[in-house]
Amino acid sequence: DAMVIQNPRYQVTQFGKPVTLSCSQTLNHNVMYWYQQKSSQAPKLLFHYYDKDFNNEADTPDNFQSRRPNTSFCFLDIRSPGLGDAAMYLCATSLIASNQPQHFGDGTRLSIL
Amino acid sequence: GENVEQHPSTLSVQEGDSAVIKCTYSDSASNYFPWYKQELGKRPQLIIDIRSNVGEKKDQRIAVTLNKTAKHFSLHITETQPEDSAVYFCAANSAGNQFYFGTGTSLTVIP
């Protein structure tokens, strides 16, 4: 089935040690999103790609970076994770039109030691 | 930017009763309104959506209504079942590719 795949499902890293989360999609969607979700809160948009155009949210810390080498893949890099970065990270995709749904991956649960 | 408010934050109903969750939005350009159900530790799943050219949409026990003039939309779940227990998020999508989420409603259906 066409889908959004996130790897790994669970990631443990040390305080300050760079970590990369990955997302791939077989839907051929133009737009890919990264969200951070903490317990009992709504997903918080970090950034999104419209094709190769990168769009950063104003309040996304500089510690978070992203790469989209091609249509299918998107990466979230956390350069120096702090304890406050422990969260579920969700990748989503959508078609370019504004009235099309998002499709979410299963997420990566990031823990910081 | 868009601002989406969602109420209530928690909701408990008896099995078989109806549940209603309400959202308001601020940007009159928003034209697409999805609802997501998220179970603990799982991804948000789209359960129903509505576009701005429609006032109501129904899918079995789930319905969504949209009032563009008042800028609010609501999720209605009838004949609730224990498996409906989850966190529900509304969202609004305006011009561009950004989705703005409500703060979520934790629904508990009591058997």
C-alpha cells in the first residue's frame, strides 16, 4: 500500500549527540511536513517542503534542520538534542492543493538520555 | 496566520450517547477542515473532512458541520462506542500548504 514510512519507530540519543530521523513516501506527494508532538498536545509544525522549497516556522529552533534530497525522502536533523526535544516526531505528506488531506507516518518516538 | 480553537478539552460520555466537539477558526480564507483521531502512541488518522463549499458531511456515525459565516465547524459522533475513545484534533487549511491544528479533545466513552 502507498504510505508514509518513518524510521526508526523509537530512537534514543544522548544529550547533545546529533540525531537524524527519516521519512519516506510512496504517495508522490509534493508537500512533506515535520511535526513535533509532546504528550497531550497538538502536533506542532516545525517546517515543510513544497517540492524543494523549504518553509521554516518562525518559532522552530535553529537546532532543527531538514533535508529533502528527492520527492520520496525527507530527513529531520537535530544537531544538539536537549531534554526538551524528547517527543514524538511525525512526518506527513499532502498534495499541493490546499484542500487535500495530510497523510501521517507512524512517528518516531525520540528519547534523550 | 490562522488560529484554531477547540472545545472541550476533555469529554466523557456514556456508551450509546452522542459526542460533539467544536472548533472555531480565524482566517476566512481557510477552505478545508479535516478531523483526526489519535489513539495513544499512534499517528493521527483522518476520520472525516469537509471543504468550504459544503455545509455538512456524514459518514456512518460521524458527521461534520461547517458554518463559514460564523467560522466554526463541529464533529458529531452518534451511538458512541468504547473504541471511539481517543484524542480528536480539528484542523484548518488556508491558502498555502499549512495546516493549523486545534488543541485536541480527549474523548472517553464509558461502557
